[in-house]
Amino acid sequence: MGRLFGTDGVRGIANKELTCELAFDLGRAGAYVLTQTRQKPKILIGKDTRISCDMLEAALCAGLTSVGADVYLAGVVTTPAIAHLVKSHRFDAGIMISASHNPYEFNGIKFFNSQGFKLSDRIEDRIEDIILNKKWDEVPHAQFDAIGRVNKAELENDYRGYLKSTLNGASFKGIKIVMDCANGAAYKIAPAVFEELGAEVLVINNQPDGTNINKECGSTHLEMLKQEVVKNRADFGIAYDGDADRTLFVDENGEVVDGDKIMLLLAKALKDEGKLKNNTLVVTVMSNMGLFVAAKELGIDLEVTKVGDRYVLEKMLEGGYSIGGEQSGHIILLDYATTGDGILTSLHLTKLICKTNKKLSELAKIMKVYPQVLVNARVENSKKELYKEDSVIMDAIAALEHKFNGKGRVLIRPSGTEPLIRVMIEGEDYDEIKKDAEALAKLIESRLS
């Protein structure tokens, strides 16, 4: 797999790339690096609904207990639930088994430190160094009564209670919602929380069978949710991904309300309440240009990062900001959570809808979405960064930026995993920017072939 840790833990096809052997090694090395100064460290494990989760959980438990860690199994819970529970219940570390929005054949293992944050590159590199360079001599083998135990941890209700506590007594009575749980980790928790707050909830894709997680459902496939919202005359729809660290909405007309609109609405609400720390929203380069225009009109400052929630979080911690996120619906409300939390985000947007007594379609007019086109240029991995040194390519990009005159933009992003350079163009005319993007992608391919 090359470098083990990607942008969000270790991920791959279960039992092919992410094997039991690797999970065992991650348990041993992870427990040692994260808890080596503690006697009998306590580690919390959660999982989503994939068929491979039980297998990987067992391998992780073997690795963790072999170095003397006590393991606590939370069962099927969301990724942000693990992040919260690790901190609130004073575990020494947490692990989530999930591949988020990917199909069921993939799985992943991501670690959280004792404060509920994902690991830094430095810590990940330390774990990798032990595994890849086989430095097992420094990792202890627990003997006799030092061997760790595996325990059940019934903590779902604690997490549900925490989610509701962040709303300061808000009620959702009179609200009718269609909820798509992606046959994933949110399938029990999310409907229960909303129903306890008084909402009428029509739930779809909440029958996980191990292989149907994210399958034509959830935040990556909104067609079914759109239809159900309109058919049932619901106030709006909510979709989560497989581990519920992200959420997207659908308004009463079946139109998508993406992460850009959600975080802008929540940022404005915080600003109106005097709670938007340093008057700033953190976004990535992939946020729609319409967000940049709207934020300026609203008097909200923006900080822009590379793609990836870890970079959003780093910027938020660095600047002391309270909200940030991605167009995909991965939104971090740092006053309440240490990572993106789809259920938390959806609760706070629902609270805003109830408070304003406006339809979601009306609230979503907060920004105009500029047409966006993404075209891939196929380029060898070794040449993906060379476009910056090619004067013909750079001149073509500059010419497009000049033509748009502030009403469009060009974003070039080499893929981190594939032999591709992604050409994204935004502008006012879809047909025009589509031609521009295709032409620029062809130019890049021809120049770097």
C-alpha cells in the first residue's frame, strides 16, 4: 500500500490491502506509540456496518491486548461518536473501523488521541516506522496478568444525550424530515435523536446487511432522498455517509443544499449571535466561488486550506476559529466537536430552520452557486507537479483567469492517489467553462505526455 496512512487513516480493500495482519500490527504499534507511558491503557473501538468490521475488530483487539491495553467495544457507532467518547470518558485512545463514504468492500482504521483529535503526521509516521521497518523489538509483549482484556462499552446513550445538550433545549415539534442513513453507522442513533426532540422522522436506508452501506444511498447518492422528500411533502431531507462524519440536506423541493451552504448558514447564525470566533469561516479551495462572494457580502472573513478535513482542523486550531468545513458536508463545529460530525451539524441546521421559521429553500438563497466543471487530465505520477514549470500551461491558466475578471476561477489539483491532474473551472456560463476545462486538460496532457 506504500505509505500506510492516507488523509484519513489507513484505508484499502478489506482482506486484500487492509488485512488482518496489518490490523494486528496497527493495534500493536498504535497502542505502544499512543499509550507507552501508561499502565493498562484503555482504548475504545467503534465500527460501522461493513461485513469486514468484525474481522478487523478482532485483529485489532488481538494486537492491542498483546501489548497490555484493555479494549472497550462500543459496537456500531459513528466516527464522531468515538472522537467525543474518548475524551468525555477519559480513554487513552480511540479507534474507528470505517471507510466512510466508500463502498462496502473497502474499510479503514483511524486513530484518535486522548483528546479526541485525529493523529498528527508525526505520530502516524512513528506508527508506520515500527510496522514498515519491523521495529518490533521495542514493542512489549505483555505477559501473565499484564495481557489486556476486551470489554463491552454501552456508550451510545451518552453520545445521544450529549448531542441533544448542545441545542440548549430546542424542540423540533411540527417538523417532518426524511432521513437517509446510508445503511451505515447512523442508522439507529440519528433517527432516535431527532425523534426524541419531537420531529416526525421518515427513515430510509436504515437496514444494513454488511454489503449495502453507501450503496446508491446516503450523502453520495441523493436521488432517493430527493424523491422521498417531495413525495412525502417533508420540510426537508437529511443524508449521512457511512460513518456519519458528514451530512448534506435536500430542501422541500428536492434541491440539494450542500456543505458550502450549510456552513455559511451556520457561520452567519453564529455571527448574528456574536459567537463566530474571530469572525472567520474556514473552507477549502474546493468551496464554490459563490461562497466567497456571499461571505464577503455578509462581512464574514474566510481562511482557505488544501482539500481535507485535517487541514481545515489545523487552521481552525491555529487561528482559534469555531467553524470550518468542506463542500462535501464534512463540517467541524469546534465548540462542540473535535472532528466533522454529520448528526451534530444536521441538528444545528434544523435548529436554525425552526428558529427562523423559514423554508430551507429560502435559507439556501444565502449564496448563488456558480457552475463548476471538473475534467481529469491523465498524466504519469512522476510528472504531475511539472505543470507549474511549463510556461505554456501557466500562460493558458493566466489567460483564463484574466478572461473571467473575478467572475470565475481555475483550480489545478494533482490527484494524491491516481495518475491524474484535476482541472476545475468555475464561472457564470456552464457551456463556456466546460469547453475551457476540456481544452486546458488536453493541453496539460499534450505538454506533459
